Amino acid sequence: MSHVSRIMAAEPVNVNEFRELARQALPKMHYDFYTGGAEDQYTLKENEEAFSRIIIQPRILRDVSSIDLSTTVLGYNISMPVMIAPTSMQKLANPAGEIATARASSTCNTIMVVSISSTCSLEEVAASCNAVRFFQFYMYKRRDISARLVQRAENNGYKAIVLTADSPRLGRREADVKNKLTVPQPKNLEGLISTKFVSDGGSGLEALASGTLDASFCWEDITWLKSITNLPILIKGVLTGEDGKVEAQSGNSFHLFNSFLIQDRLQGGQSLHLYKAFKTNAWILVLVNLVQYLILPFTARKALEVGVDGIIVSNHGGRQLDYSPATISVLEEVVHAVGGKVQVFLDGGVRRGTDIFKAMALGARAVLVGRPVIYGLAAKGEYGVRRVLEMLKDELELTMALSGCSSLKEITRSHVRTKHEQLLSML
């Protein structure tokens, strides 16, 4: 037995080690489905790698004899700032599917977002355990079907609707095309809509999405969604805004810089650093910051205008538009844009407690994890999901202790330093 095999045969000591166990446990088609991203998979990789470019700045000689990781999400108490992201078709990972994940989530006292494409019905998940859970929602071409799904969630005790807004069409996941991925009937759609679509010899999931999802759904339609439910609505997929691009592409650079100074969304006097960069012809660095601080917050502000109750910064785990930004790289701009009016969450790339700490320092209320949960489920069922959540919680607690923070509210922006700040300090 090789050295790596011996390590994998033992109990995993971190979340990343569950991935190899999942690879060993799953058919290649299913493993590729869970792990793969869109096209070149740049965004998929960048979601994780972007965390490594953020440095933690600890405080010493603080009383960290007791660490409190608890927080609230939309008023609901959870034991840690980690929730389970919506991940579809979990019975491909384990026969117990979403029910095992829901029970692990309940044991760990956190929130699970149940996928609309689950292989257990939303009613079955609700009946499996007593816990707070949210329901992920896509808009279908038939509004009556969409309305019935939302009403079923509300009637079965789900506490919020998570509107996934980045999928008018399915991203091109080439591994699924090569594998000719076949998918089971989505349990929540049984008896409501035909899910048999010709895949043209490629991904069955892509054919299903093309045949059912409403590509015309837009901001104005959220008013309709709000009219059919009393549940709070979180929008998932906030990253960029086209209207902001028009401003950034017109006028000269100094006009843009003046606009930037007016908005001044940077903290700690970084505007002065950018001004110095202009005077020393450090154009590339300046333009990068202009894009981040002028363009990116637009979508977040639009979400506020239509009255959503929370924002999830997400690029669908790198499975939709490739070369969209890593979520941690745009989190702070979204947080600034909403100005504390709603809670902001981060989805994508979280594999360590240090990742959670960095997201909290940049303004996230909590993070969502998807693939690590699936790896735990595939490797060890409900126990595996619970261990993934416990590992992240334990790592976050240790990170907080070593950084001098005894509670989440003590994690501040000054605890981290981004790559841009490291470059700016050298000007």
C-alpha cells in the first residue's frame, strides 16, 4: 500500500482528505459531476486559490479561554457561521441522499439549503428531522409549477427561499458532456412536469435545464415571487452588474478616478494610495480597483431595490460562467454596497477554518459549503457530513483563538490583508 493510500485509509484529518475518499467511493461519472466546473475550470480553481492570497493579521495576549462561534441567520440561531449550500442529486453520492445531510445539519445545529433538484422530496427532508432549513428555487418556464414548489416549501416549514439567479441556462460542464451524464428524475418535480428531454448525446442535466428553466426571468419578476410567499427571499449568484460596465467604459481615466473618490468605498485611507498610484503611472493596479469598487456592487444595490432579504455572493461553485471572479475577491465590495441593510453570505471555495475567518473579516455573516459536504456524504454517509461540519468548526475555533478573537463580532477587517493591500503598501 502506498504512503498516500495509507493516509486515505485512516480517518481524514481535514476536509480536503474527504475528496479522495469520495473519488474512491463514487463511479467516475458521478465524481466528475460533483467535482467539475465550467469549461476551462478557471473559476472553479480560483475560488479556492483566492483565499491563499489573503493574509491573517493576528492579535496576541488576548483572553481566548472561551470561544463563541454562534451566530444568527435571518433571526435563527446556529452554532457556527457555516451553512450547507444547495447541492443537487445527493443520492448519487449516497443512498440516503439529502435525508442524511439534513440529519447531520440538525445534529450540528446549522442550516441546510435544500436543492430544488434533490433526490428526496422537500417533504421527505422536512419530515426527517427537526431543524431550520431553507429551500433553493429556480424559476421554471411554467409559473404555476414554480408557485406550487414555493407553496410546498412554505407549508412544510422551510424558513426562507433561496433564489438561484445565475442560471438562465446551464454552464457548459465538459466532463458531464464527455461522460454523457444521466440524471435521476428530480423528486420535487414528479407529477408536475415532464423531465424527459433529448440530450443530443451529451449531458442529460443540460438537456433538463434547457427544457425547464425560464431564461426570461429578470429583476422585475422578483416582485411576482414576493407576491406568492411570506417567506424571506435570499438571492444567490450576486457578482457583477452590466449597468456599471457602461460607466467604466466611457470617459477618461481621471473622470473615473474622481467618481471613485466620490464613492470612496475603500477603507483605511486607501484612496490616497490609489491617487499616488495614478501619479506614478501604476495604471494596472488602479484600474483593477476601479473595476472592483465601481462596477461590482451594482448587482447588490439592485438586489436591495427589489427588496430581497439577504444576498449570497456566489458563482455557482465555478459551474456556470467560467472566468467570473472568485467569490472571496468580490465579497467586500458587495458588503459595502448593501451597507448593512441585509445580511451577506459567501458561497464558494471554503475548505478551511481560516477561509471562514477571512470571509467573516471581509463582512460575511456566514459561509455556505457544498462540495465538502458531498465528499463527506459519499465517503461516510451522515457521519461524514457531520465530520466535515465539525472539522470546519474546530478549525475556525482554533483560528479565532490564535488570532485573538473570542467571538465572531471580534473578527474585524483589520484581521486580514488582501493581495491588493499588500501591493498598495509598496507604492
